[in-house]
Amino acid sequence: MYMKKFSEWLRKEINNRNWTQAELAERSSVPSATISRIINNTRDPGPEIANKLAKALNYPPALEEANQLLDESPKEYQKQALQLIRFLHDTHVPYNTKKAKSAPN
């Protein structure tokens, strides 16, 4: 389920920017074949590639900090954190960045 949602999210992010997979590959230094596999649900991005994609998509480096904190945590805390992230992911309201940019301050 996670991979399918991630691949859908990544596909939308690429489309929203009018990029090609090749352009994301170039901007992220992730091979085009890897991006294709992620989008086609045949490969999990893993933390390193997820961080590269986040940087290329101009997402804040929160993933790097989260990965570092998780790496330093006991395995049981890592499992709990992942459960919380899944819950937040599954229950959030999709955030439309185009509307947010045009909203008055």
C-alpha cells in the first residue's frame, strides 16, 4: 500500500511541475530507470533516494533529520514512528500547493 501511494504521489509531483521522469532523474541524480521502477511500484525508494527526490522537488530537508533521528532510535521506537507516519499519511487532507501560493497572507 505504501509503495502504491508513494508512486502516485511522485507521479503527481512530476506532473504538477510539468517535468518528465528524465528531468527528475537529472535534478535528483537518481537514475531514470530507478524512478521508473518507483513509479511502476516495482521498487521502494528507500531513505537515500527519498531524500534525493525530496531535495530535487524542493521539499525541506526534514526527511534527512527524521532519518537521522530514526537511525539513532531503538528499533521499537522506529516501528512506532512509522506507524504514526502511516496514520498521518492516511488521514491527512491533501495539500494543494498552487492554492497555498495564491492565498493572501
